[in-house]
Amino acid sequence: MGRTRGSVMLAALGLDQVEIARRCGVVRSAVGHWATGRSRPNGDMRCLLARVYKIPVEAWIEPANSTAAPAAPSAIGRFIA
């Protein structure tokens, strides 16, 4: 599939994949695949990632080298309930 801006943003958070997986209700390997671009989260999961980690839904379809301005995630390094 290839990396997207969403996968780059997820990896850049530097958070534990196990914790992201737990909060999203998926297995850790799914999070790893999203971060490396091997797969992409489905629509509902993209919405959850947008709400919790401030990764825009559209970032998952934009190539990693996209010239679109990155969103300024306000939740980097902390979890939002």
C-alpha cells in the first residue's frame, strides 16, 4: 500500500503500539501495519484516530510525501479520554 501522511503522523506520536491498539480495540499488529503503511484503518477507525490522536481522516489517503500542511496534533504525548 505505501505510507500515507496518516501513517507518518501515527508513527511520529512515539506512543506504545500496544496502548494504541487497546484504546482502538484492535490487535497490536494492526497498529504496526498502519504505522508502516502495510494497511490502512477503516473509515470508523479513521474517525476514532482523528478524535483521539488528532490525525485527520483524510491523512490516511494522502501520500506520505504530500505537500498538504500537517495538522497540529494537540494531543501528542498524552491520551484523551
